Amino acid sequence: MSTQLQTQQAGGQVVMKPSQIMQSMLARPNVQKQFEQALGAKAGGFITSILSLYSSDAQLAQCDPGQVIACCLKAAQLDLPIDKQLGFAYVIPFNNRKTGRKDPQFIMGYKGYIQLAMRSGQYLTINTDVVYKGELTKKDKLSGMVTLDGQKESDEVIGYFGYFKLLNGFEKLFYVSVEEMAEYALRYSPSISRNTKPEALIALAGKGATGGGVGWFGDFDSMAKKTCLRQLLSKYGILSVEMQSAIINDVDEAPAGGMATREQIISSENVTDIPFDEPETHVEAVKEASGTNLPPEAQKPAQSEIRDESGVECEF
């Protein structure tokens, strides 16, 4: 469906603005019902935030309104706000090289993963951050152990880490150097040109958000922290149904030609086992609580769909 919707009136044609099209679609009872099912009494405020986001982002306004609503519904089902300033979840337009159009994508922020993890009630603490020069004091290649107890020497970012500790004492640490993170982004992100050099991304480390942007070029640090945390949780975390849904729908790291496989996204090479008492008991507890034995219908998020009058269908 084009963002230029034409309606026939006596005497000629009237072209609606993209924001007017979005407002019209959000007012449809079937659309509002889906948000009410996901958010209950909070649906009205969330729908207002969709219109505000769409109206304030010229790039997003070039996307199909129905597809944008479908992406926003994914955030609603996770009860995560889509305000860019909050950093929990984003709806970002990507250039579709095959169609020449812009397509919206739902992207989780690292704060969103932390929020979902804490809701599960299984995590004592969870964190992700940058590592500055001087803070990394030891890295055992054989065991994968990393020690981050050094003093910061400068503002130069040398890597990123993700860490969590469960209530039962189980701990995990994941560390990636800034060079490895740049290579990872080049390999898996559809938003980055294949001609981009790793040095161009490395130069963004430690710069924070630039120009209010998001994504690898808009906020490299946040994307790197999210990637560390997602890989760590995907492999070793206790995953609630909400967290499984978030990981499945977070497709910003899909390689050209399709979405990255679970094996490509999850790598245990840099994951550190932190010793704790009674490991057998804790490992079994993690396996049980992580959804290993969940029935198939519980592991796969329910599908929803939005159709507009032109026949466009959005599924996830």
C-alpha cells in the first residue's frame, strides 16, 4: 500500500498525507482490538505514541503504514515503549534493495532485553557496558575467563561485555572486542553497505548516539551492548516466552539474503563460565527454567496479522 492514499470525492481526488493514513488505520476497530488485547488499558497511549513516531520521522513515513503498525504491535505484545529516547525498542526504516522502497523493522534495544529479563524474576543482576582501555587486565584464551578490574586509562573503547547473575548463583560473562563487534555488524546487519570498512565502525565506538540516530551508525555503542546481551541470554539465560519472542523478532542482524540462523547469531567462543557452588544443581535449574521442555506452542509466539483494504498482509 502506498503512503499516498487517494480517495474519490465529488469534483476530483484528495490525496491524504502519510500521517492521515496512519491515523485512519489506527482508528479501525480491528487494529485497536489487537492493541487492547496486548496492552489492556494502556492501548490508547501506545496508539498515540505510534502516530507521534510516524509523524515525526520523515524516513519512517515513507514506509507502508500497515507494516509499521505490525512492527509496533510486536513491541506492544512485549509491553515495551517505542519512544526512541527511552531505548527499549525501535521501529526503523531500512532500504529494500530489491523493491527500491523503505521497509520498517522492529528492533530491540539493550534496555528492552534487561527489562524482559528482570520481569522474569530469575535474575539477581544483569548488565552490559563498554570496556575502556586499561580495564581489561586478563583474558585466558583456554578457559575464556576475562577480568575487568583494571583502572580506566583513557576514553578509548576496546570492547563490550554482557553479564548476568541468577538468583540461584549461576553467572555468565560475555566479552567482545570492538574489532570483533565491527566485523560482526558488517557480516549480519542489512543496514550496512558491504563496501563499509571495519575502521569506519570502530571509529564510532565511544561516541554514543549521534544526531539522535539509532542503529550501528546512529548509536554503535548501544547496538554493541545489545548484541552482547542478546548473545549471552540466547545461549545461557533463562528465557521467558516474552524473551524468546523478542529474540525471534529482533531481526536487525540478518545477513544479506535472509535472517541469521540461531547458530550464526549465538557464539559461545567468548562466553565465560564463572565458578559457583553446586554446578550440577544450578545447570539443571537453568535448563528447566529456560524453556527447554516447553511445548512447541509456548516456544513460538502467536501470530497476528493486519490487513489493509488494498490487501496488504503483515504477519509475524
